[in-house]
Amino acid sequence: MNFAKSGRFAAIGACCALLGACAFGQKITYSSTVADIDAQGTKSVAVATLDERPYVLNNDKKPSFVGLSRGGYGNPFDVETPNGTPLSDEISQSVSKSLAERGFKTTVVLTKPSPSRRATLEAMQKTGAERGVCITLKEWKSDKYFRTSLIEDVNVKVYDVSGKELASANFTSDEVVGDVPAAFRAKMEAWFADDKIVEALK
């Protein structure tokens, strides 16, 4: 038997096992991220995020699912928020904090995964806020192996107090990122740098 080859195989196996152990049970928090956004004002704003990711709607993944972390053989493990909080609520908290930093008076509207915006829009209207920001997640998922990618398919809408849509913008990307929370911060900054969104919040 070739002991050198045997040693290499053992080392590779150990590395794969270690990567698998590191991949299991990982968590990512979004709610503590505050972005430096362009939009600014003093209006009251209700913030809601609607999770329309298909694998969440069909109960294949939990609302707290944020992505995958792969072991040494590429086997995927689910990554979730630290306390099992729905990703939609974590994103709303982060957007709310970011808007508040720019002078807005914000209220977070908690949501449940749904293919319909009606209940969410009604809940935002009930707050009496002058503006409503509804972020819809068609896709949002990180995938970490030797590199980390982030897939985004997001719609951002702004409504007035009557529920009339004032602006809408779509954002899609699939790119390699370094740190996921830092990438999320950059995504938020892009959402609220869109001219239509900025104007609608005035």
C-alpha cells in the first residue's frame, strides 16, 4: 500500500469533515445592519417586507432561511437567522433603522409569507404613516462554499397614506460577495438610491 497516498486521502477526508462541521449550524443576522442611504426626510414611514420566495411559500424552507453553507463535499446545510426570526422581519428592522437615521419616523409592520400584498398593504395603511415601503423578496439567498455568492430578486414599492403606489423598482443580482451583512448593506443603499424611490419618499 502506498502510505503517502493513504496519508493524502486521510488529510483530504479530515479537511472535508472539518469543512462540514464548520458549515453546519451557521447563522446570519440582518437586523443589526444600518445602511447609509440617500433618501432623507421627516415623514412617517411604515416598513414591511413580504417573503414570496417559492420554497418558503411551499414550506420547503422556514421563513428564517437565509441561505446555504456547504461542507467539504459540497453538501448543503441551511443557514438561518440567529433566533429563528423571519428574514422578512429582520430586513424590515434594518430598513427601518436606516430610514430613521435619515430623519424618517418609522414603524415596522410584521408580515407572514404570502403571495398576496393585500393584507400587508392594509396593515401599513392602519398605521396612518404618510408613506409605506413594501419590500418583496422574490429571491434572497446566500450560498457559501469556497466562495460566497448572494442571489437577489427584490422589488421595492412606495405608497402614500391612501395606498396609492408612488414608485416601484426592481433589483436583481447574482454575484460573489465577501461578507454577507456588508453586501446586504450595499444592496439597501442601492434600493434607496433609486431616483423614483427617493422622490416618492419626499
